Amino acid sequence: MNRLNLHLVSDSTGETLEMIAKAALAQFDNPSVNRHFWPMVRSLQHLDRIVPDLAAHPGLVLYTLVNPETRKRLEEHCRHLGLPAVPVLDQVTAALEAQLGQEAHGRPGRQHMMDESYFKRVDAIQYTIAHDDGLAHEDWEEADILLVGVSRSSKTPTSIYLANRGYKVANIPLVVESPPPKALFGLRHPLVVGLTTSPERLVQIRRNRLLSLNEATETAYVDNDRVKAELQYARRMFGDNGWPVIDVTRRSIEETAAAIIRLAQERERKPASEGGVGKPI
């Protein structure tokens, strides 16, 4: 299989373009790809400077350029070089224009404006960092989501991911010998979600963690029976309190976060009296 040169040309940070390319490439088995990333291309001069690399590494060009002159120049270069060029957002933008009855503004980086949602996301990230690993339980009522689970059940990375989506998240590890603060059981505003996993997977993750820290790998922390008891303790707590449970064994952080966001949205749409379900998702 030939190695593909994939050129990603954006007039903003390129985050959207990278996600689209990643999602599309995930549909192929081990594609051989060289990525060439060109963010913040907002002038003809900047565009012209990348043309030599396009010529030296011919391949597929994906772009998100809203300025008509810059788009036209890139398309001309690609035609001259015989390279396929795909404006990845054009069809979506055209469909939105038709449905909304207005033309798109054509201004780069609009999704990264420092507006109300931007500052909400910053506040969420600051809150989440300050309330990691059971810290500042007196402020948990301010959280949108509170994640509960045993050590190494993906609470912190999931919290950070959700914070980047604008949710204030606190998380607390469950330790059999140290019951959580009573505040956990009287919360009204946050959605409390239990995270669980398989004992085998948890032991593997914990062993890898100990190895990375150059610590002994034969401790109670990775003992199979002890780990099973921890998970049973956590599951009993989830069930007793009617908290929704997500099994993260085969889920990525993104998939776990998506399931939690769906729970949060469903909770907003129904009366609080209905509560949540205590079975794994």
C-alpha cells in the first residue's frame, strides 16, 4: 500500500479539520498516512509558502478556508499540481444556509470566539481541576456532574474531557477503608454517575501504573480478590443510591463522556422525581 500524504489546510486552529480527518481515517485498517498540518492560513502570502511542500509531497488536500480569495488560490494551485482538494465543510454550510435562510458569514475562527460559552468552559476547567480526587467536597453542590469510582477507573481524564465541553465536574475515589464524605449522599444539583470496570482490566491498569512509578507490583492494590471486593463495594453504593452506572471496560474516554452527557441531557428533560437508573450503561 502506498503511503498517503494528507494535507490539512485551515484558516483557524485546524482542530475541526483534524477531527474530521481522524474520524474518516478510523474507517480504514491501519492506513499509511503522512499528515501535513497547515493551520492559521489567512493570507495569500502564507498560502503560497506552503505550495512547495504540496508539490514535493503530492497527495490529498482537505481544507477549511472561508476567505474566497484564499480558497480560489488554493484550488488553482491544486489544479495546477493535479491534486484532489476537498472543502470538508461546504456541504454542511450550504445545508445550514438553506434551512436557516441566511448566508454564512465567512469569517475564520468564529467557533473560537471568546464569548459567554468560552468563559463558561474556562470556569468549568478551573472548577474541575480544583475538585479532582475528592478535593473541596464542600463545593460539590456547584458541580454539574460528580463522578464516583474506585482508583484508576478513568475518573480524572473523563472529568477533564467533560470540563472542555463546559461541564463543571468533581470526582471522588471510593476506598473501602475510608467512606466518602456525607456530603456525597445529599447532593441535589449535580448528576452523580458511578464508573465501574472489569476486575481483570482494573488490575492490568493498576499494574501498569505501578510499573511506571517503579513501585512493587505485588501489593493489595493489585490483588485480584481485593480488587473484586472494591468493585463490589462501589456497585453496592451505586445501587443503594440509585446512581446511573457506566462500565468503562471497553469504552474510550470520549465514549464514556458521551454517555454521561446523554444522561445529563436526559436528566434536564425529565422531572427530578424520576431520578436515574442504577444499572450499567
